[in-house]
Amino acid sequence: MRKTLDGFKLFIMRGNVVDLAVGVVIGAAFGSLVTSLVENVPTPIIGAIAKVPDFSGLFFTLNDSKFMYGNFLNALISFLIVTLAIYFFVVTPLNALVARTKKEEKEVPKEPSEEVKLLREIRDNLKR
């Protein structure tokens, strides 16, 4: 039993398990933030333009079966707004940060290798 508990302790203390747990918690918090953004900013604007703030009441009937395409429209609009929010508030800033970091790395001059130094010395001696 002690060996099993020690193994479990090692498993839990691995960095990737802790990283995953932190990612899940942050993802849940970010999800509620994006959901709030979608529900409170663009959805009322779309509702004001379309004169219908909620599309869930839209449906058509075929052979006594209701097809609730309004629910699909709500989900589609939410998906598009969420993906736009993630792109503009997460992906774009991270890409800019990565590009800036790479640019700074390129600006640092690298010391030439010994082989290059030797070849330059030979070239300079041949010119004389």
C-alpha cells in the first residue's frame, strides 16, 4: 500500500500533471470570460440589428417534426464570436510577442566559428 501511495505521489508531483491542472483551471476561467463577452457585447448588437435577440424560437415543421434551426444559429453565432475573440485577444498578441522575440534573437550577432575565422584569415593572407 505504501508503494502505491509513493507512486501516486510521484505521479501527482510531475510537472506535466500540475501544468495540465493549471491549464484546465485557467481554461475554465477564460471560457467564462469569453462567454460573458459574447453574451453581453456582440449578441445584444446582433439582436438589435436583427430585431430578434434570441434565435432559439425559430423553427420549421416538416411532417409534424419540429426543426429548431434557431438553436443552431445561436450556437453558430456564439462559435464565430468566440473564435474571433480568441483570435484577436490571444492568438494575435502571442504571434506579435513571438515575432518580437525572434527579431531580438536575430539581432544578436553570432560569433563566427573557428572554421570561419580560419577561412577568413587564409583569404586575407592570399589577398596580400
